[in-house]
Amino acid sequence: MDIRIGNGYDVHALAPGLPLWLGGIQIDSPIGCIAHSDGDVAIHALCDALLGALALGDIGKHFPDTYEEFAGIDSKILLSRVVELIRKEGWKVSNADITIAMQKPKLAPYITAMRECMASVMGVDPDRISVKATTTEKLGFVGRSEGCEVYAVALLVKE
């Protein structure tokens, strides 16, 4: 069996009055991510993990924040395009594991919806997508609610 693993990481600053999108789901929050796109830091890290598994660069290479066509874009569209690229290369997603570090709001009520949403976009069963949320115990920029960071790992298998 031919397999590949990729690691992704992304971070966005937070500001009041912006929508907060994580894992394709809008989260009820007074703060949201500052970004060129919709700022879905979870999907961005996942895209980097998927692209990294095949040494295809990163999300910025494929969807530069200097291109107007990506301004405000729904990150689910970016994820769909990344998965399409992977399939064209002859690979499929086996599973992904995503860890979101954010002090507030609490994300537990949204985990299942995030898993289902990203799985649907990728064409896999939700049990193949893990989403975990943690705080940094009020340490660092995440702990001060200045930003959100996400780590992702994805495993691909040759079709």
C-alpha cells in the first residue's frame, strides 16, 4: 500500500465584529479571523496538510492572498479544489486529524458539525475526520484571544 502523510499549520489574528468560520461552520462568536478569505483557519491547515502529503506546496501557492478572486472566498471551495487536485494525482484521503487552539469561544458544541462538513466536502465518512479543540491555558497570543492556531495531519492512500 502506498501512503503519504502531510502536516499543516495555520494561524489567524482575531478581531471583534468579524464572522468566525472553523471547519466550514460559522461559530457564534463576537470575534472572528482577520483574513483575505473567510479566514477558516481549520480548513486552511487541513489544505496545507493535504498538499504537503504530495509535496505540492501550500495553500498560499495555490490560492494567493494577492489574488482578488480569493477575496472573501468560502474556504470549503478551497478544500474542494485541493481534494480535486489530489484525486487528479491518483490519491484519496484516508483520514485527517485537526487540533484547534483557541481560548474562546468553547468549540465542543460545533465539533460534530465541523467533522461532518469537512468530510462531506472531501467525500469521506465523518469517522475519517477528527477535530479536537483546546485552549492554551491563557498563555500566549491564543490565550489572550488575539489569535487562533490550528494543526492538521492528513493521510493519503494511492487509488
